[in-house]
Amino acid sequence: MNTLDPSSILAEYHELTSKVSDPAFRSELASLGERLNKLKDQAQVAEKIIKLKKQIAENQELASSPDRSLAEMASSELLELEKTLHTLTTKLQAFDQVDTTSEDKRPAIVEFRPGAGGEEAKIWAEDLKRMYMRFAELIGLKFEFLDDNTLLFTGHPSNPSLPPGPYGLLKWESGVHRVQRVPSTESQGRIHTSTASVAVLPKVDPTKITVRDEDLDWQFFRAGGHGGQNVNKVSTAVRLIHKPTGITIVSTQERYQERNREIALDLLRSQLWERQEEERLSKLELSRRSAVGRGMRAEKIRTYNYPQNRITDHRIGVSWHNLESILNGNLLEMLTTLHSEIAKL
């Protein structure tokens, strides 16, 4: 659904109103009620816009009337009607903007993946992971491994000037991080360029994303690697396939199957939320999408240039010249500047 389309908003509002009184949807009552409550004010504005557009169409027709006085009156009213329409449309867009921050207080799931650059890209992904772990320690966030490439950040930053939750703090870190440096394996001192992608998703409340049992294919197997003998003897590892989308989640980090099931469901909900969010943003005007959108996985957002001791954020065109300090977790100045500049867009 296009959240900026008044007709679609009203249609959804009436559909939700019908569902909350239908016993067949009793299990979804909490999430339906929450969505209905959020949509109520939007629906009122949407209804006014629809009526106003009808008035404008009628006045446009009258403005071409051969009756000069009638045409002048209609044209005069058109200016006021169009001004009111602009105000209401802006108000409706503001609802949409607020909704983009509704997950900011949630825990953040952060995935690190090597990109172009072979072995050096793997090392770079590990360096980025260490950077965010160190940053979390410095500002009082907790973190745990969901798998070797994915961390869950929880808690609240100790600095009151920062966003109140991990997702709100880290959401702009999504995208491709490029590094330019001489790899430790490079014998001739040549500078290489490598990349790693960072994906930041909120840990979604189960009431926000409905996952039906019949859509899930659970598979269990024995995990290798860490965890001791118990992991290798018992089928604790989990593979979860979401049949409607084909999304596959593998969780092997924990020693107990139930915990791996929980992790898999959390990761699935977050990926389903990401798909919905990308679909929503793709329908916005280009100017608004750049202002309210998150960095997507394939978007190059930052370059770390070792020879020049420089980090440049390409979205806001700002550079910092304390690369080693930032890679050791001192991200506060950079993130504060980033959030401040993005808020101006």
C-alpha cells in the first residue's frame, strides 16, 4: 500500500475496522488495534483530502464557465482550496515521516558481510564488527552474537544526546563501507580497495509482523564448531525457511534448539520488516525517499582511506581525519554529525 495515497489509507482503515470486530482475527487483535489507532488520524486527514480534491475538480469545471462572474468566483476559490490541499498533503506526509522513526527505540540487529576484495574484504568486515562492538562498550550498549556475522545490540546509550535506542542510533550505518589501504598480505606495498556491507535492522516486536506457522518450514541439524560436544551430538542448529518469500535463516550459535528457534524468528521478522520498508520507501517521491530512507545494503555510504588518514561519509559530504581513533570505537562525533545533517534533509 502507498501510505501517501488517501484512498489507500481510507481503504486500509475501513478494512482494519472490520477485522477488529471479526472473531476470525482474534489472534491478531493486538497488532490490528495498534495499527488502527495509528491510522485513525491519518484516515481523517485522508478523508478531507478526498473531499477537497472533489471540490477542486468542480471548481475547475466552473472556472471555464461562459458566465464570467461565476468563473471568477470559482477561480478565486480555487486558490484557497489548493492552498488547503497543500497543507493537508504536507500533514499526511508528516504522519508518514513520524512512522519511519517508530522502531528507533528497538534493539538493533547488525549484520556484517565481506564484499569485493577477497581475503582483505573478510578482514575488513571483522574490523568493522570490532569497531561497533568497541563503540557499544564505550557508550553503554550491550551486544551478543546471533551468528558469526551478526550482532544484537540492546540497552540504552549512556549519553543523553544520542538517540534513545540501538536501532535509532545505528540505522544510518546500513550500506557499503569501502576501505583503501595496504593489506598485511601485500608484499609490494600497493594500496587495495575492498568493501564490506553493513545491514542494520530493528529487532521487530512480534505484534508488528505476523508470521503464520503454516508459512514456516523448520529443519534441525547438528551444528559443528563452537559449543562443545553437546552441539555435535544433538540437533540444536536450526534452518528456517519462510515459504511465501523464500527467505532462509540459519541459526547455530546457541547450544539449545529453542534459543536458536527464537533467534531465527527474530531474524525472519526483521528481514520481512526490511522488505516492507523498502517497498514503502520505493513509492515515495525521490526527494522524500532521500530524506526519510535508510541506507540500503548496496549503497556506498562511507570510505575509510588509510594513506590519507581520512574517513568520508558520501551522503553528507563530510570527512574526519582521525581514522585510527574511529576504528577503535570513537564514533560519537561522526554519528552525531551524521544524524544532525540527515535531520536537515
